[in-house]
Amino acid sequence: MDKQLEIIYEDIKVIVNKISDISNKLSGTTIVITGPNGLLASYLVDTLAYLNSEKILEKPCKVIGLQRSEIDKNSRLGHLLGRDDIKLIQHNVIDKYEFTEKVDYIIHSAGRSAPATFQSDPLGTIDVNVKGVRWLLDFAKENPIKSFLYMSSGETYGNPTPENIPTPETYAGNVSTLAPRACYTESKRLSETLCNVYFQQYQIPVKIARPFIVYGPGLSITDRRVMADFMRLGIGGTPIEMLSEGLDKRSYCYITDATVLFFRMLLSEYNGEAFNVANDSEEISIRDLAENIHKICGITSPVTVKKPEDTKFISDAPKRVLPDISKAKNLLGYKPEIGIYEGLKRTIEWNKSFFSK
């Protein structure tokens, strides 16, 4: 096994151990996952594949993944190609897909989340965030399922006011429909509303996840978001130049912690509920993030600042992101454990292995 997969399987074993009390609910079921090659969904797929290969479930489950781009041997999930229990299909989730199997669970994770895509194709961002969830909810209305997990975003809160930080799920948000990032935040908010309407009107067993900057192996250094940009520079041995003073603060959550919570949400009875997915003990500034990456990559030069050509997406970003995760802790027994330094080391190590192949 190469180093890239070794890192992932170390993580998967941790996840499987932490969901051992509930994982057999997946025995003999069929799970549809959209956007399976993405960061969040790929760990879900790998976990399900591991449950099957290690014969942990009483009966193996089946995964149907719908991915816009073709998954080949060099893709994040390339190691799963050819398995009978993992069906990876090239399909744009904007369009309806005709399932031939009985579906038990749906995890809708497809969507655009990189700010660069908000700027280059805002209408496409809206379409992929809204149209996909609508036809999947319609499918669930006509074909009863056990549970539907919608991957929303912590960005639905916008830029919370100081008195609403840490931010609970009950916070309505501080957002503008005319902001540069509105195509993403408002389409996610509309999708959440659709989920709630289908729950209220048709009793679809929907749960809404609001992830806050989840990272880990699978976060590509070509992603163009802040952490990915910093890692790309660090891995290349180039000192980081920030586009601001780096005073904004963020809460970062490692992928294993998030994946455990995703499964606990999916297999729970908390239909119609939203949960923040985050690590509330890992709030650091953008500058501290850059300096941590310098340290891990062995860069001794200082982090510097340069003025960006386009500041609108930076100025539109929240100044502080810190969610309240007490709901997930109290109702689902959630306990994030991986610290930022350990998580960054694993993510950087994976990227070095992935891009050296």
C-alpha cells in the first residue's frame, strides 16, 4: 500500500472504531452519495468500502456514487474502481438520474465550494446547489428512504455579529443577497429550506449538516482556498504571502471528526434538524495557520503580506468563524479530537504523496 492510501486507511480505522455502535444499521442497504470524489464524501465512501472489505457489517452495503467528472485510477477514489459493491457513475447531479436499485440512504454532497468558482460561474454555482437537492428530494418522496443527509455549509450564517459567536444552529444569519459570495450562501440557504419543506410536507427524513472548514487528505493543493493555497506554497518550499494581515479567525475541523458526525447524523432519528460540524477548540487566525504550515514544511522565512488585485471576495468573507457545537455534543455524543497541527501534518503528507505519483 502506498503512503497516500496508508494515511487514509489510518483515518478510516479511527472512524470505523468510533461508529462501531451504529454501523450495522448500514447492513444490506444501498447508499447514494453525490460528489463522491470530493473531500467530505470520499471519506464516507472509503469508510463504507472498509466496512464491507473487513466484513464488519452482517451483510455488505452497496454504494452508488454520482460524480460530474470521470473517476479514473488517478482520482481520489481511483483505488476503489472495479469493486462490485462501489458503483462510481459519471453523472451531473443537476440532471435527474434513474436508479434501478432500491435506495435506503441518500447523502447529497455534490456542489461547488471554492470561491474561485463563485466568481467565474455564479449561475452554475446556484444550479448545482439547488437543482440537485430538488430532484433527490422528489425521488425520496416517491421512493421512501431511511434517511437523507444534506451537506450544507457553515457559510449560511454569513458574517455573524459578535454577540452570536460562538454561532448556534438557531442563528438566522447576517447575509446579503447582493454580496459577491451570495450565489453560494443563498443557494445553500434555499437548499436547506427545500429540505425543511420536504420534511414538513412529505415527512422526508432529512438531516442538514453545516460543515465549518473541514480539511484533510483529499483537500487538493490546487483547490485555491486559503488553506490549500498555503499548503501548495509550503510543500513547494515557497514562503507564504498572505493577501491580508491574516487577523481573521477560523475554526478548522479534521476530516475524521467530521465523518464520524456525518454518520451519526445520517443514522439518527433527528429528522428535520440542522447540526454544526466543526471543532470549537481549534480557532486560530489566518496568520497562525500560515505559520503552522511554514513550521511543518520547514520554511524558516517569515510569512509576509501583499496587496491582492481583487479584494471583493476577501472583504466579503466573515471576520470570525466559531460555531457552537453543543447540539451535536449533547444529542449525538460528538467529540472532536484532532488538533490543527496534527491534522495539517497528515494533510500535507498526503498531498506530497498524491502529487509525487
